[in-house]
Amino acid sequence: MELTTEKVGDVVVVILPGEHLDASNAKEFKRDVALLLEPRGKVVFDLAGLSFVDSSGLGAFLSSLRQLNATGGDLKLCGMTKPVRALFELVRMHKIFEICGTKDDAIRSFTR
Amino acid sequence: MKSAPASSFRRAVWQALSRTWPTAARREPANAQLEQEVAEHRRTEEALARRTAELEEARSFLDSVLENLPVMLFVKDARDLKFVRWNRAEEEALGIDRSAAIGRSDYDFFPEEQASFFVAKDRAVLSGGQMVEIPEEAIQTAHRGLRYLHTIKVPVVGADGTPKYLVGISEDITERKRAQEELARAREQEVEIGFRIQQTLLLDQPPRDVPGVRVAALTIPSQRIDGDFYDFFKHRDDCLDVIVGDVMGKGIPAALLGAATKSHFLQALSRLLSLAAHGTLPEPKDIVTLAHSEVARQLIELESFVTVCYARFDLEKRTLDFVDCGHTATIHFRANTGTCAMLQGQNLPLGVSEGEIHEQIHVALNWGDVLLFYSDGLTETRNSAGELFGTERLAECVRKHGRLEPEELIDRIRQAAVAFSNSETFGDDLTCVAVRIEDRERPAFRAEIDVSSDLTELARARAFVREGCRNLPGSALDEDSISQLELAITEALSNIMTHAYRGRTDQVIQIGVDAFADRVVLRLHHLGEAFDPSGVAAPAFDGTQDGGFGVYIIEQSVDEVRYYRDERGRNCISMVKNRRRPETRSS
């Protein structure tokens, strides 16, 4: 899976490709994004292009979060569309992830 | 020849006599008195020898009896519980020679635990001064493994009233015990087989997707199944046949007869269907008559009979046509009056006489009416006072709860029967089928597509649902609801693809959307393995688990979800989303 990243200071922003992350591509995303996550990394997933995420996509995010937290890093999510936000709230994952409005908000929250 | 007597008492007597009274060989010339005394002495001596021989004989007779008894016999000394006697049966059964046993105690040749058990019993016998029976005791033998004995222990009390000996008599019951265990296992197995016959051959899943009717069924199997059966035939979308039956007798024979009868009905129906003019259905009475002609002779030969009720619901005309062959009266709950009527025909049970002409009864139905079919196992449930649950109580229960959902109604009936009999288990199988007549509305919109069991199809399935819901006649479904349906169908489909079809990508899943004024129904049909959501644990919401959210997400995204098997044997998942502003439903 082609993942676009952007480095702002020491923060790595991963832009989610495609408009959906579901059981058809979540495994691939989980595998490929894992290679981009460095120990103690400050990472932002930009979900602005995603209009649909299912439980597999959610699982991939959780896996990334745990990988980063284990090495002292952190993951923030930004640019959530309404249906994606609804899923996070449905399974209470908005309490597990730090969710920021925009990409800039997310980057700023790391330098605070 | 007589040998010297064994006992010390007798020996002393013998020696004393020998000394005082010389024998004939060294007899001296004597006077007449002495001669007489000698003769007298000889007589005494002879009598004593005879008596001794008699005693000897009696003793060896008793010895021989004890030795050859077919039961095990031992004697222990009351003081130290050491064996003083050990018969041949003991030697053979336990593989311990008397030379090894006499003068020893249980601890010398049995495992500690067993020896302590034996000794504790011995003490109880001796201190109680009474016989004790031990119905079963385990004993480790030298060559024959673990054996089980039935033992009786008796104290033998001396002249001074204290126990002198303990006599034990044992019988090896190992074989009997094994046979009993074997029998119990065979019985258990019969129950298990019967239960499986019942679940697979006798009872069908009630149909879930016949518009205009809602069906629920309940079975509580008893220890021995009794051949209750039911079956459902759906004809097109507007006709449902319900057959309920009860075979006389119990156990596997009854279960097999039930299965045979049921298959005869299916056969009769399909034969008549193939003969009927296109688009017409054979009448219930003709189906019953044909099925009966097939089974009657066999039932008569087997001296059994079957009560049956064959009911046809015409959901378009809202009528019931039924043929009752000696079955329990069907309860008809009338929604408009809130009362119950008992429906019963005059036909004899199947297998009573050949050549029976079957009468059919016609009943008009209304929305909300409920028909309750049941086996006599329900009405013949008894309370502790021996009273029957009875039809009256059952009808009262239906009258009271007739407006609940059929599943709920049946559960209330079960609760009532459990409360009445004060037991969760019943002597007879308890079967019950409730059919409720519902508003029969046609969907305002219906669309179907097939997708293959490949995860790459998920996006296409979502697009199908989204397009359908945005283009409903009248007004579109709101966007939030559409998103929730997209989520639900994605979770359900990926479950089917990964679990039901185990990742095979060449299978088909049919997706249907039905839109009504007040709700949208999504249906997924597949031929993979059935899924039981009740076996799924609640997900963890603390971020520690990546998966396990699917079932929860589906439940939370729609208003109702059902997992069932349809009349074509396909596994189905139906998901209902209520529309936000329900329009008034037309009747």
C-alpha cells in the first residue's frame, strides 16, 4: 500500500490513501504503516480522505497506537469525517485515541 | 487304627487313662473286680475314641464346607485383626495364598488406604457387636487388578461376652457392577441419540421471513424423547403450512416413527404439488389423506398411532384451513375480542384405521390473532399435588400474553409450566408452536444483488446499499442511518467471508434491501457455516484488543438483527433499521 508521509519537525504525518479502510485493505495498511513507526515516534494519521472505516480499520489503528506507546511514542488522529467519527464513538475509541480537528492542530499538540 | 487325639485336653485324658489302666498286652493276672474294671475302662476308651472320631469328622466336614464355599470367607482374631482363616475362594479371588495371609493383617498386603478402610469397618463391627454389611468396597488384587466386593462382617463373641473373632464373607461384584455401568451408559447413549434425532429430524426451524406471519417454536426435551415433531412448508410468499404431531410411545422407536411420518407428509405434499394445476395448492385434507394412506398400515402393524394437526395459513386471504387428527386442541387467540377459542376436529389419529376420510375446518383470521399448537406434554405437566396443567390454564396464559411477540408468549408459557410443576425438567417432551398473523405489507422498494465472498467486494456492497437507500420512493433514508447500514453490512459481510466461508473467495452472498414505510430491512443469504452470535464475547473497549468489535457494531448500528436459516437451507442475517420519521402505515 502506497503511504504518503510528511515530516513536520519531528512529527511524522501519514496520509491515509483511498476513501475506505475496511477488511479488504486494513491488513495491508497495518503491515505497511508499521514500518514507518519509529521508536518514540510522534505520529499523526490524517484521515481527511477516509469516508469509511470498519472494525478491521479500527483494529489497524489500535495496533499502531500500541506499537508507538510501547516505545514511548504517540499517535494522534486528525481530519475525521462524520461517519468515521461515529464508528469511533460507537465503540468508545474516541476515549482511547487523541483525536484532533485538523492536521495542524495535531502537529501543534505534539509541541505543546 | 486310631491316632492320638489332637487336642491337649483329650491327650491328657488319654495319657492319664493309659497310665492308670494297663492295656491288655501287659495285663497281669487279677481278680474279678479288676477284670471288670478293665472291661469298663475299655468300653469308656472305645466310646471316647468313637466320639473323637465323630468330632474329627464333623470338623473336617465344616472345614470342607468353608473351603469349598463359592464365596470368599476369612476369619480374623479380634485382638490384633490378624487372619486366622482364609478359604480357597479368598486365595483365588485375591491371588493371596493362605500361607501368606494367616498370621498377617490387611496392612501386609493391601494398599494403606484400602487396609485402613477394612480395619475401620472391622473395629466398627467388633465394638458394635453387630453384623455390618458393606455394599461395595474396592480391593487391589495380586493378579486381577482392582475388584469390587460386597462384604458382610460378623463378630463372634466368646462365653465371656467379649468378641473373639471376626468373620467376613465377601462376594466379588466387579462383573455385576461393570454390567450395571454398561447399562447406564447404554441408556445415556439412547437419550443422546434420541435427542439428536429430535433436533435433526423431528424439529424444524420456524420460518422467519414469511411476510404477514410471525412464528416461534419451543421444545424442552425430556429424559426420554417422545417423538413430537413439527414442520413448516412455505408456499410462495403468501401461504404457510404448519404440521405438528405427536407419536404414541417414547424413546428411539417413537422418534423414528415421528421422523418417518414427517417425511411421508413431505412426500405427499410434493407428489400432490406435482400433480396440481399450475399455481394451485393441494388441500390440507388431501395431503393428510395421502400421507395417512402411506403410513396407516405400518402404524397399525407397529401398534402405534400418531396425532397430527395440519394447518394452512393463507396470508393473503387471512384464513386458516386445518385438519386435526386427534391432536391436542389448537388455541386460537382472537385479537379483536381478547378471547381464546379451542379448535378441534373429529378425525381419528393416523394409524387407527385405514381408509379414513379427513374433514377440514375453515377459520377466518384477523391481524394479531395467534394460533398455538402444542403437545400433550405441556397440558399433562403435573404439579406436586398431582393436578394437570391442563388446557384451561394454558388458554388463560395465551389470553393474558397473546399480544406479546410470539417468542415472548412462548417463553411466558414455558415459565408458567415451570412454575406450575416447580421443575425445569419435564416427564414428557414439551413442544409448542405459536403463529401470529401480522399486517401483511409489501415493501415499497426491493433490490437484490449477488456479491462474491471476496473482501474486495465490500465497497461494491456498500455502494449498493447507499444507492438503494438514497433513492427510496417518497423520501430517502437519512445519511446517518445510511452510514450505519453501510457499517453493519460491511461487518456482517466480512464475517461471512472470513468465518462462514473461511476465506474462500469463490462463493456467493446474496444481498437484499426491502424498504417499508417505517423501516429498511437488509438481508444477507449465504451457504457457509451458520454463525452463532451468542458465542461471541463482548468486546474490550480499553484499546487492548484489535478485534472482536464486529458483532457489537452490527447490534449497535441497526434496530434489530436476526440470524436464522431460511426455508431453502441458507443461512440468513437480517438487519432492520427503523426510519426516523415513520409515516402512518396503510392497512
